[in-house]
Amino acid sequence: GRRIQLLLGLPATSTVEENAPTGVSIYTFNVTVSPLSSEGIAIHPTIINSNPLTKAFDIIPIGGLAYRVVTTGNPVLDYETMPKSFDLQIFVEDTSGRADLNTLTVQVQDKNEPPVFQGNMAIQTVVIYILEGSRTPPGFIYQVEAADPEDAQLKYSLAPASVPFSVFENGTIFSEREFDYEKDPHSYFLNITVTDPEGLRSTKTLNINILNTNDERPYFITKQRIYKIPEEQSPGTIVANITAKDPDDEEDFPSRLFYSIQSSEKYFSINPSSGVVQVARRINREALPLHPNVSVVVRVEDSPSGGQASEMEITIVIEDINDNPPECSPSTFREEINENTTAGTLLLDFRNFCKDIDVDPPNNLFNFTGLSGLGSNKFALDSMSGRLVMMESIDLENPTNLGAEVFSLTVRVQDIAWPNYSSKYPLYTSDIFLIKPVNEYFPVFSGLPYEFNVSEITKAGSSIGKVNARDKDWPPSVITYSIVAGGGTRDYTNIFWINPTEGDVKILSRLDYETTQRFLLTVQASDQEKTATVSVTVNVLEVNDEEPVCSPNFYSFQIPVSLAVGTNVNGFRIVCQDRDSDPRSFRYFINEGNVNNHFTFSPSAGSNTSQLILASRFDYDSGFDTSWIYRLRVYITDDNLLSARAKTTALVKTGTVTLSIRVIPNPTTVITTTPGFTLVTRRENLYSESAWYVPFVLTLGGLLLLGLLARSLRACWPRARKAGGLPLIHFTYCLSSQQMTKLNTVFDGEARDPVTGKMYEFNTRSGARRWKETKEPLQLVPVVQVTSSATAKRSEGKDKAESTSKKETTEKRKEPTAERKTAAKPMKEQVETSAQDGQKLKKPNEESANQGLSSPNQDKLP
């Protein structure tokens, strides 16, 4: 029954070409809202269903109440593979609940599309390999496959025209001749184009690679045939470097030749892949009758299992030398020194560790030369004595020395005797000096100043920033972080925590902008020996997280049914406070219980105070109003200064106030307002449990009085003693006459005490009050209290207190007489009831003396 024509221009039919991209407009329509909708559209036009089901369409607004149906591209429409028509059901609803549902039919139109390659060529560049020479004669190479979406006849073509390949109209590719890898290009790129009858075409690339085959003999390119080496060369010493070349080898790839020695020579070996001839074992001219000239036959092949090969003979000449060099033991030294060791310090004396086994000089004489290695310029070596000393202090933090904690030095020990081959036959001893780092620098913070901003509603455990410190010591020291000062409040000792290794600062509890807006932390960085500190400022960003607090937050009262419209109801006034909002940001509205909207607040917004106003009169006679009690739930929000859009995203807090209002109907009979009372006269000790100070004062006064009486008795009757020898002391108890009035008080209102929060009831005429939870059915109030100036001040003001008090006192004193005449019989029962309840009696003329004392069965009223 709520369906109405809201979609203008629907139902309708529209068309769209296949392969349409995202955002192509298909159809435009308008929306009209019903007159009952005051705020426009609740649910914008939406595609709630499509037949067949698809997500290829969407609706976008184009201004006002105009909308457009567009393509989404997900999926792209295809005439050949997808349905040719789609029925889109479009739904809209306005804020009054009126809705409309109509259909838009979208028809997909065919469009001529270019041919499409199939097979491997559709997804990648096809690579074809052809062997050189006669292994691949001219002929078929590859079959190209393509199809037309419209099933048209296709034609194939090839480019460039200069290549030795051709393509037939059916897509078959042929080679026209044999290929030579060493002469022809190694690779061909063919552009294959397929065309439909209307001229639409597609092009793909075919890559043809020519593969090399082993059809050429390798040849030597080394021209030298005679090589000389001294005796006693260690195994692995390079004697000659024999190289060859294979015409079949490719330029961009290393040679695949294999070398071997064909003679029976046992002193030499050759690297099979590089052709390097090396010493295979010790060669000692004096040990065996060895011929100084050794012939070696070297063979080169282009395949390890045999193929094309060539051979060459070389001659190696063995030269005699002084074969007893000096030796050092140990050959490697390891020392540790501090980085601040002074210049001139002796580190090692090599003469104590080296010797030459030759017996006669000068063959057993040697010297020390060739000091080299990392940092060798920082040391000095005496060639004759072999003393190694420090030249300068080593600063590990110096950029030129950075990372040089280890110095590996090389010293050459050389025989002085001829032949002196300093570059051919040196003996080396390696010295490793470990530089022990010294902690010299303090940590230094980087990225100053540190100032972090954090929202006051950030969750505990969140990271708010990071500090970083380094020191110049090398190797870098491990820095640890700690918070040494700041970051606490009266309630929380530690609000912040820092990761000791990473420097990441986190919060441990929630922050409060209204309490503290800024924290100043002192962060310490330590490298276990030296420390540095830095100040970190944490700014707390304000967020609206406090709700309005109003006083009173609960109030109960009665109003007459004839109260005039526009009247401040019972003089009620609400006062609100918010720790983080401007008073103008308050907005008041009654959320519950305002039946028939009789009540409103003025002002409704923009102030921290507001009054309850009667907005419309009560109508119980016609039956429009039926409830006599209104329980209002008042909401106070702090979003009045926000725009309508901002209210949907901003953080808004709400306070609540509860009001209980009883409507009093007009009286139909005269109700006697004079309360009945009974005058009771009793004698009793003046004492009240609630007046704690009375027994204290009486006790203190009694002790003083006892002392005075004792002195008086000893002076007046010194011989009057009891049998026990103690003086006689007379105690006199003073009793006072009190008068008490028991009133039949009617409590017609209730409210909440703003101090204790407890509920109490009150009489709107006399001002009498009592706690709501008391079990006593009646309120006992002294006669003079009803007519006192204090009660008059509450009702009429200070300027009329005296006259009103006298007048009421006179009237109240007359009332007991009338009551006694009409209620003489119940007097006895009331006297007994008063006595049983333990009510305190008081005369009217004793009001000022006993006004502070109340019934022991009642709490002190506010």
C-alpha cells in the first residue's frame, strides 16, 4: 500500500556496445519524492537484482534527484560470450517510507573486433630454435593459429621482407635456405600480422634462434714454446698459460675447450679447462739426475668425449737456485693492543723467531723487508734487526680507520746469498694485531627535538614515537633506552614505557586532556658505561570524550492541571557543565515520556542553563490526555555547534536527566488543610542519639560539677561520712517539661539531595521534608518549627519573614483547640503512640534552645 511512482522514466530499454570501458553512460532517469517526505531520499536508487545476474552495471548520482546507469567494467561486456540483454531491477525509497521498483532493460550490441591469436602466440612471444647446417634443411618451421570473433576469413603476412622466411595465407611459416651460425645472424624476429576482411588486424612476434653445432677444429693461439722456472717451486706454481680457440665458440659465452698433457711427464700438470701448466710435485736438481730441459705435449679438444682436436709441444727449462731459504717459526703471530697505544711501542722482534738452515755464511744470512698489508703504514720494521714498532696511535673512530680492528701484516724474510730473487722467492710471516676498542664517546641523540602528538583516546599499549641515539665508538656500542624522569601523574606513576633496545615510546594508560595537556619526559641512552639524556615532549590532543553533567539529574514535583501554557514548570531550571565543550554546544531534548508533547526546554540549545516550559495545556475532559504522571527522560548533547554533516562523524557525548511530574486535578470538594494534632506533656531527660555532642558536653560538665560539689561538701559537712569513710555526695537530676506536636503531614513532592544523592519527600505548603526510604508513616515536627521564620523564609523571602512568622504562629496556636474539640476521644491513643515511638517533646517557648535536636528514629534532613 506504500508503493508510489518515484522513478521517472522507468521502465525503459537502453543499449550499450560490447567491450564498453568503465563509466560509460547507459541511461539517465530522475527520482521524485512524495509530499510527505520532508528530508528527501532515504534509500537512493539501487540495483537490487539483475537477470541474468551480473555486476557490470551501477547507478551514480549526477546532481539533484538525477541519476545515471553506467558500466562498471567488472566484467567487460562481450557480445559473443555473454547474454545479449540484462533486466536491471531498480529500487528507491524516500524518508516517508514510500518506495518504488522498476526495470531497466539493457541490450548489448555487437561490434566488429580484431582477430585474436590462439595457442602460445596468444599469451607470449614464441621462440623457435633451428640447427645450423644440413641438419635443418629449408621447409616448414611453425604453424600460426588465429580466429576472428565474427568467424570471418583471415589473411596472414610477414615482416620484414628481407628475412629468409615466408608465410602462406593459412599461417604456415617456411625457411628458404640452410643457416651458418658462424656467418649468419644468430636470431631473427618476425612480425606476423593477421587481418580480417574489414581491415582490422593483430600482430604478434615470432623469435627464431639459430643453434650452433660443432663443425670446426680448435687451434692454438699461444706462440711461445720455451719456458724457464727455478727449481724447488712449490706445487701449483704456474709455468705456462696455453690458450686455444674454437671457431664454433660463441662470443658471449666462455670457451668449451678441454686441455690435457699427452707425454709421460710427472712433474707438471695442466688445468683441463683453462690450459694453465703448473708444477705438480717438487723439482730438486740435486736429488736426481734430472735433465734441465723437459718436453711436454699439450692437446686441446672441443669435447670431453672426443671431437675436433689439435696438439702442440713446449719445452720447460729447470734453473738451479739457492734452495735453503730462512724459515720462521711460528709463521703467524697474534697480538692484542689497545687502540690508544702510544707511538714507539715495541710489538715484535722477528729475529727471535727466524733462522736459515744453511751452514755457511752468507747462505745463512737474511733480512726482513716488504712490510705490507692493511694498515702497514702505522707500523715500522727494521730490516736488519727485525724489530716491529708502533708508528702512531690507532683511533678506531677515525673515518679512515673505520672498521679496522684487525691488522694483517705481511713481512718478507729474504736470504742475502746469491741468487737474490726477492720477487721470485720470498718467505712471508703474517702478523695479526687485534685492536682492543676503548669506550671514548658518549651517546648522542639524533632527530632532535622530540615532540610527539597523541590523542587523549589513544588505547593503552599504542606506540606514539621513537627516539634514536648513537655514539662514535667503533665498533658501535649497544644502546639501551630508559625513562628516568617525567611521564607520571598523581594517580599513575608511570604512564609511558620505552622499548629498551628499539627506543619505541608507548603509553601504558589512557590520557586525559582535561587533566594534563603536556608531559615532559627525560629519556636516557646508555652504552653500559656512558649515558646521555634528552627531553621528549608529549602533547595530548583534545577529543570530545566528556559527557555533559547536569544538576539536578533527577527531580520530582507536582503541578496543577490548570497551569498556563508558557509557564516555567515548578520553576525548574537545569544547569549543565562539560569539561571539554563550550556552554553554547549544549542541546536539550526530551527523548522519552513526553506524551502529547506537553513539555519543552527553553532555550533548547546554545546555553548551559535551560528551563522546563509547559508547551501545551492538559486536556483530560475530552480524553486526549489520560496519564497523570509524566516521567521525562531528558538528553543533553554537546553537538549544537556542529554542522549536520559533522554530527554523523564527530564524537558526540550525551548526558541524561530524569524528571517525574505529577499532574494534580482540580479539587471537587473542600479539603481541610489544617492538620490534626495532639498536645502531649512529658518529663524526660534531654537526650538525643543524633546529638552526639550533648552527652559529651554533659559528661564534661558533670565531671567539673562533681569536683565543685566534692569541695563544697568537705567544707560544709566535714564529719558526714559513711561507714567506709567516704564523703556523702548528693546528685540532683534536672528534668524539663517539653511539649510535642504530632502532625498528619501530607508529603506531595519528592526530589534528590544534590549532596548525598538520596531521595527525600517534601510538603509544598509547609516545607516539611523526610527521607523517602524511612519506614515512619508520619512526620513529627515541633509546633514552633512549622511557624518559624526559617520556614517563612523558604516560602516568601527574607523581607517578609518576621510578619509571616507571627501570623502563622497565631494560626497554629488556634488549631489545637479546634482539633481538641473534634478529636478528644483519640487523644489518649495518640499520647500512647507518641510515647511508644519515643518522640521527643518540646514546648513552644523552648524552640530556640532545642531546634537542633531531632527524633532519634530519623536521619538529618537536608
